[in-house]
Amino acid sequence: MSRFLLIGSDASFEQKLRLAVAGGLPGDVVAVSPESVMVHAEEFLSMISENRPEVIVLGPGLAVEDALRLATVVDVRFPGLSVVLVAETTPELVLQAMRSGVRDVMSPLTDIPSIRILLERAGQVFANRYRTASPGLSTPAEQGLVIGIFSPKGGVGKTTIAANLAVGLGKIAPMNVAVVDLDLQFGDISSALYLDPEHTMVDAVSNPASQDSMVLKAFLTVHPANIYALCAPKDPVSADLITADQVTHVLQQLTAQFKYVVVDTGPGLTEHTLAALEQCTDAVWVAGMDVSSVRSLRTGLDVLRKLELTPDTRHVVLNFADAKSGLSVQDIEASLAAPIDIAIPRSKALSYSANRGIPILQEDVKDHATKGLKALVERFDPQLRDKPRKLHRRTVIQ
């Protein structure tokens, strides 16, 4: 049995597809020319029935109209199969493809690692559908982690931490991480990741995207570190058009699509931030090493405890840590009534990377700040997360 069936006439893409499968996926690839499929459609469908592939890849070399018609037929005749369309993506095409039964759409220029990840997901969807179709084998869909980065006070480095956390998680789960900018008026995730997004949160809450997760994915911006970003609106006025309910719905959609969703919130406790908190599995509380920042975080935590909006898993990060600041870790922990989990020292390298728009974890720069950020990423590594934690040891600032 051939697990992957390619209908296309582009030799270079076929080679990439075969290399992607050979690089770590079980099964092999069988390629069929588009002409033979369209001329002998019934024979082709009989071949699918006999060989039972798991994933069918349509194109390149197959006209989009023909691919969508073929996808519709395959979806009706073989509803368990995963169909992937290879074409230049647009929101309109993604919507048409989804209606035709296509599982995912990728560009012909997609690199080999990304092809491998997409094929692996398509294979998992086939396996899940097969289990669901078999009595007694149905399993609930696994939901991703939603990690919120919070601080009532601005200027404590939330965005830098969110960008680095997303990039770090992208190394654990490539193409399975989405970072969302919920500072809807003046968000800087696009700058922190050096992105010029074509689409923003305004598009993500539109009717087509809210009704279809495939369309929503088309509005995300792909970053070279193998992560996706949903950026804040370019016009601050547009923030008023986005409701808390829409934020909740977008996060729920992303959680079903990605293993990790990192949410960079704005300062204060706005309705959008509170809506995000209700969806979070983890909260990263960030404080700078100054009295004003610590007091603001303490007040914010007190308010959230009264509202019962604190996620079960919390991680307190002390940013800009400096032993000569006049405050000690003991003072801060006593004020917050919580231990400091991660300390990120004040760092010129971190500031430089933030100004360049290239997160320090993307280039793996050797620096004390890198060590602290990696320690934060490790808290969400599934191989380490389920292990029992040792008793808290007080953070030492050098």
C-alpha cells in the first residue's frame, strides 16, 4: 500500500515530496500524471479503492478547478482520506478548498521540513477519522496549550518574552505554534518578529475566518522560525471593532489547530485580556525589577484572584533582573506572595535582538538572558512538563 499519492507533473516538487517522506515518515509515494487522472477518472477512483492511500496530494501541474472537482469526488467516495492541495494560497482559495473537502493548502515553494510536518498532520487526521469510524475507538481531540503573557504595567518586556517563547517552542513543535498579539491598539509582535503582515486580527474575526478554521489559518503570517503569528491591527482605531467574544472564539479555533498558542496581552486588565485569561491553560506573569512594576503586578493578581480568573498553572518571570537594583528577590516574592520561577537578567544582547526584530532564541546567542528564556521554554516541553517538579529554589541573580 502506498501511503501518499501525488497527482502532479512538477518534477522538482515531486522530489521535495519524496525527500520529505524519506526524512522520517513511514510509507512511500506514488506519482500519477494529471492527464491520466482526468481522462481515466473511474480507473483512478478504482485504484484508490484498491490501494487505500492515506493522503492524496493534488498538484502542482493540475489545474486548480480540476483539483477542486476531484477533491469533491474523493471526499464523497472516500471521506476518510486526507486531501492536500498544492497552489498559491489566498483566503478565497482556502475557503473554496475547504468546501471541496481539502484538508490543507500549501504553496509549491514550501520547504521540505514544512512539507513533512503537513503530511504528518494529514496522516494523523486520517488515523483519527479511521478510529472515529471504528466502534469503541473514538478519542477526544487533543487541545493545545494557551500560554498568556500578562502584566498590568507596560514596559516590562512582555512582547520580547512572548516572541522568544514562541520561537523557542517552535523548535520543540515546528509549525505547531501560533503567537497572538492582543495588544490591539499598539501591539508590537510584528516588530519583535520583523514581520510585515498582510492580514491582522481584524481579518481573523471576520465572518469567513470565524466560521472556518482553514480560512483563519490563511490570515496568519508565517515566520522563518517555523511559527505562525496573528498580528494586531495596523490602525489603533480598529481595536474598537473587535469584541471580547471574538477574541475568545479565535483562541478556541487556534487551540484546536496548534499545540501551543502564545498570547501577548496589552497592559492593564482590559476586556480582551480578561477574555484571554479565561482561555489560558498557563499564565506567565511578568514584573520588572522596580517597585512600581512589582506593586502593579501584586494589585493585578489580587484583583484576578477575587474574580477567580487565575489559570491553574502560573509562571512568575522577573525581567531586567539586576542585583544592584536596590531590591532583592526575597522582597519581590514577599510582595507578590509567590515565588519567582524565572529570572531574566538585564542584557544588552537581548535589547539589541529586540531592536533588530530577531529574537535572541532564534539565533541562539550565548548570553545570561538566553539561559533564562530557555528555562521558561522548557517549562512547556511535554517531556519535562509531566515530570514532578522539585521544591522551589530561590532564584539567584548575578
